[in-house]
Amino acid sequence: MSTEIAKPEKKSVPGTVYLVGSGPGDPGLITVKALEKIREADAIIYDYLAGKEFLKEARPSAELVYVGKTGKNHAVEQIDINQILIKKAHEHKCVVRLKGGDPYVFGRGAEEAEELVNAGIPFEVVPGVTSAVAAPAYAGIPVTHREHASLVTFVTGHENPNKDQSSIDWENLARNKGSLVFLMGVKNLEIITSSLINNGMSPDTPAALVRWGTTPDQSSFLSCLQHIAEESLKRGFKAPAVLVVGSVASLKPKLDWYEKKPLFGKQVLITRSREQSVKMADRILGQGGKPLLFPTIQIKEPHDFSDLDRSISSASCYDWIIFTSVNGVDAFFRRFFSTGHDIRELAGPKFGAIGPVTAQAIRKHGIKVELLAAQFIQEGVLDALRQKDIVGKRFLIPRAEKARDILPEGISGMGGSVSVVTAYRTDLPDHADVKPVRESLANRDIDVITFTSSSTVTHFMELVGKEDAGSLLEGVVLASIGPVTSRTIREFGLEPTLEASEYTIDGLLDAIDHHFCNG
Ligand code: SAH
């Protein structure tokens, strides 16, 4: 007689949980794999210290669950976080558990992994750059050094050393010849340092604290074991911070690099369109600054395409097509291709650009640029044209709806014939978050405002209110991309603090760096 073995009930296969480290704060320090998983995720369960800026990488349909905690304030208890992970794994294919730094360094990541194993849920770990190493590195402290420390110990500073059964061997730590890095130790600083001293560590041992390491909000200082707790209190130093104890900390004055960056800690307002702000923001971040996006313009389509369409259809009849902005190039070619035209129709005309970035945008379409201004303003294009024979030549200038007429008038004056067509409009943005910007200005939290065109100036004044501009902008560095923009700033009764010598975004950022390098 054969007994039939009962088949297990068929259950849907749970998804995989990825324990992902987002790095210590600098968005450049996330790993490629971590970003990939964030982009794939159906659900992201994230913490207080997890890089929230990465959430915008998630799919619009991804479910975002905040389970963060700060100090005593637990948004969600650990036991509940474990349950959420298990539940989400049953609902979705790809669940990301996003944590700051590395998920297994004091992140309770291992406990969560154990719970997943117990629940039969597959998981993977995507390690991250831990603050235990990165925060000291950004503060000029290498955690090991052949002449200073051949070992490094990561210690939780969360545990009260006075508790009866401390799992930390303080005597051993105090004798340790390597570097000690304490995480979560700000609150217990006095107890930590006195425990080390009472167990025989020299009170003169170099010690440093690094708060919000790797971010433009980083602050750090060097002291010694005996005095660091007192100094921290004096400075009002708060979490999150790492404490580094050991001779490596003495290298800080020599190896400091991040806090010496020209824009370190400076808040820089970017007023150009959102799409164009991203690259600029990256460069500001790279210089240690805090970019703040406040788009005052939005690039929009022309109200009426008929002029542009006509010029596109007859493009082959022109001798020259001149672009005075990247926006003009993008708008022209977008319309050109979307209306079914073919690049071979542009075999006839020569192309000219106001500056290198505009030229690059033209070259992207496989087109050679035969005229480039030396000064990146309309006058510069005219100067370049003076060396050519343009009498009787036909020019097309696809550009913004509102622009100066220096170039078309100059070309006409030199005997050329010009068609100016509106390829795009620079409008006020549909939504502008004015209140927080006004508040930041009033609180003197903004150090620099970048103006990258005349319309960013006029729109900024319109949004913030030109009546208050004088008082709100007092002491703020007004950074202008070039003479035309500077003139517009002056029309509002203000004086640009600096003007780029090369009228490009890079030129502007160089001028800002230079301003702060020279104090
Ligand atoms: N898994 C994280 C650590 C989590 S424990 C990691 O690998 O970095 C939280 C503690 O990490 C904080 O109390 C603080 O001590 C430290 N920490 C996290 N981010 C930090 C940062 N940007 N700067 C300094 N310390 C940080």
C-alpha cells in the first residue's frame, strides 16, 4: 500500500530583499549597484540616514516607506521593520532596504537579514561606503597609516560603558594601539573618553569628531581624549558624528582637503531652468558647496510654430544658421526631426555658435561649426562675422522669443539678410517655491546667487519681489555670467559682486571659486 505524500500548498514565490547601503552622504559615494537596485525596486524601505536624494531615482510606481529613527525617537520599531520587509517581499519582486553608509556596519542590517532567512525570503547585500571610514577621510583622517595605526576598530558608542554587562572590553580598547572609530557616540562622549582614560589610555591621545561627514554640512575638529567631550559641549556638537581616537587623528591639519574647498559650506542658489541646473549643481557639490535649485525660468514651446516650421522647410536656402543658445539648438532640432525632416537637408548652410557649449550642442547632430564667437555674447558673433564676406548672404537665427537685436541688426548693417524665428520661449516657471527662498535669504542662509541670463534676473526679481530685493540680497554674492546679465542686474539698482570672464557656466563657476579662494 502506498501512502501519498501530501504536496505542499503552492505559494507565490516571495521577491528578493536587497539590503542596500547608500553611502555616508556625498551622493557621489553611492555604488553603481546600489543605484541600479534603487531604480529597479518595487518598494523602498528607508532610514533617517539613508540618502533620500536617491529616492527620486525610484520608479514612479515604487512604494516608498519611511521607517527612520533619530536617537530615542523610533519612527517604527525594529520588530515592525522586520515584519514590513517580510510583507513587502510577499507583495513585490524587488524590495530595497536602504540604509545610510553600509547596511552591516551598526545598521541592524544583519538582524534584518536573519529575519528574512527565518521567513524563507531571499536576500542580497549591496555594501556601501561606511561613514566610519568616509567621514574621517573627508576630515583629513586616514583610519590606518603605516606609522600611526596598523589596525582599526569600529565601536558602537551607543552602549553605556557603565552598564553592568558591557559587551565592550574597555580595558582592551584602551590598550589598543590602533585607531578607534566610535559611531553613535556623541551623547556618551564623556563616558567613552573617561572610560578609555580610566583604563590606561593617555589623556593626550589625539581625538577628532566629524559631523555630517562627506556633506557640505560637515563640521569637524581635532582635540585630545581629555578635552574633546568638553569642547564638543562648548561647540554644541550634535549627532550624527563619528569620533576618531588615535594617533591618525593628528594628521588632520595636514591632510584636510574637503573643508578647504573654495565653496565648502556655501549655499549657492541656481536660478536657471530645472533641466539645466543639474550639471551646475553637481559641480557646486564637487566644490564643497550646497546647491539650491530655484528655477526662475522654464523653457516652453513657441505659442505659434508657423514661422519656425517655415524656416525649417526652407533651411537649405540659407547661407548661415546661427544659434545663440543651447536652448535654441535643442528647440530647433527637436522641431526639425519631429516634423519629419532629414539631416541631409541641412547640407547647404554653414553653422555658427555664440559659444563653446552651443557649438557642442550643434556638433551632437553631426554638424560642423564654422563660426564661433571669441566673446560669448551677440557682439562676439558679430565680431567673428566681420572676418567673413556676408554681403547678400542669408542668415537664419532661431532663438528665444525675447532677445536683444544686436546680432540681426548688425548683420543687416553689414549687408546680410536675416530671418529671426522664435524657437522657444523663456517663461516664468509653472510652479516656483518662493517662500522658502525668501526665508533663506532673510535668514542670511544663501551665500551666492548665480544669474546665467538676463531673464533669470528679471524673473528672480519678479518672483522674490523687487521692492525687497535690496534688503534681502544684502551681503549675498551676486554672480553674473557676463556683461549683458550684469547690465540687467544694475537695472534693478544692484551691483553684481562678480562677473565671469568667460561667459559660460564653467566660466561663472570658476569666477565664483576664484572669489572665495581670494577670501
Ligand atoms: N550604517 C551606517 C552607520 C549607522 S549607525 C554606516 O555605515 O555609516 C548611525 C551612526 O553612523 C551615526 O550616529 C553616526 O555616528 C554615524 N554616521 C552616519 N552618517 C554619518 C555622517 N555622514 N557623518 C558622521 N557620522 C555619520
